[in-house]
Amino acid sequence: MNNKWHQIWNKKGVNIPDFSRDEFDVFCDLKRANGYDVNVRDEKEYFSNFYREWMEMYNRLTEIAKGNIHSIYEVGCGSGVNLYLFKNRIPDVVLGGIDYSEGLANMARNVTGCSDIECGSAENMDVEAHFDLVMAGAVFQYFDSLDYAGTVLDKMIQKSEKIVYISELHDLELQEEWLAYRRASMENYDQIYEGLGKLFYSREWILDIADRHGKQAVFTKCDNPEYWNSKYEFNCFIF
């Protein structure tokens, strides 16, 4: 991961939420800990759309796996928000994960009660222990290069027994439009975000890797009208 992004994520991590509250309220706190704490027009709608998208993803995964998901590993698990939601829905689920931020990895351990969450680089994940679902939520854009991303994706597919899921991939076809929007909406954008670029992906790049492993890939669009990045991102299911 880019060293400047590494410095930012290492500062992340907040107090453990109060789990006696409604799941949605806990979800919001955990998303904020992951950096989704920006000022938006309608915060409730902003998080409600993310929650709806998560449920749609869960239903799609359940459909693909015919309900047989009993273990989940997350690359870049952050605060543990995704693992937390899975744990609430799948009895006796086995969880695991890895994150570059020690603070967030600690938080995910506390949130999930899972000790199999390590702090480290995604490319160093162990591929010996297999999981039904191996996923990465909104982390691939922070990788340094396609070579690095390809190494991580190869390992995710090797580690998965059934499905690989990646969310919020920045769309290469819309890169110039994304950059124009950023420059128009923020004065001195290039200076402020120097060294903090995002990595963009083509669907063909993913299809080539999936095909090499004898897998197929299905893509969906991100859909959160309250999140400006959503317009420029897509999700991917590999199985």
C-alpha cells in the first residue's frame, strides 16, 4: 500500500461501539471508523444506502453459494463492520481477516471476538487456510500498482473455497471524469492529494485473472446517491 495512505490508516480506530443499540447504529459507527465520516447532505440517507447495498451484496452472495457460506475472510477488514454484520446473520460462522492498520485490526478483533485477525500487508496473507468467502471492501483503490493488486487477487482466489467478492473498485473507464470532478470540487486538489492517488481497474483486467483460475466474474454498479464516489465505482463477484 502507498506509504502515505499507510500513515493515514494507522491513525484510524475508535472506541468500541455500544452493541446494545440497534445494528444500524453500530454499523454507522464502524463505517465512520473506516473513514466514511465525511460531511454529506443527508448523513442518515448516506449510511442507509450503504446498509442497503450491504444487504443486497449479502443476498447475492447467499444466492451464488446457495446459502452455504460458513466461513469468511476479509482483506482490509478495517473496523470489522462487514464481519460484524455477517456474524449477526450466520450462526457459528468462522471469521478471519487482515488489515494494514494496527488500530483497526485491534478494533475488528474486539468487534467480532475473533482472534484470527492480523495486522499486515494484504500480499502476505496466508493461503493455506481456506474460507468459503474471501472479500475485500473498498481497499483495492489504495494499492500501489496493478502488479500488487494482481498478487493479492490471485491469493484471494486461492484462499477461497466458493466466492471472492471485491467492492468499490474505481472504474478505469471513468478515471478522467473522476479526476475532473475532484479538481472542480476542491481547490488545489493535486497539491493537497499529492502522493495519495487512487488505483483504477478495468473489468477486462479482472476477467483475465478470473479466467486464469477457471472462474467467472460478475459485476454490479455501486448505488449510493449520497456518496459522490459511488458513480465511479463497481463491485465484482468471482466464483
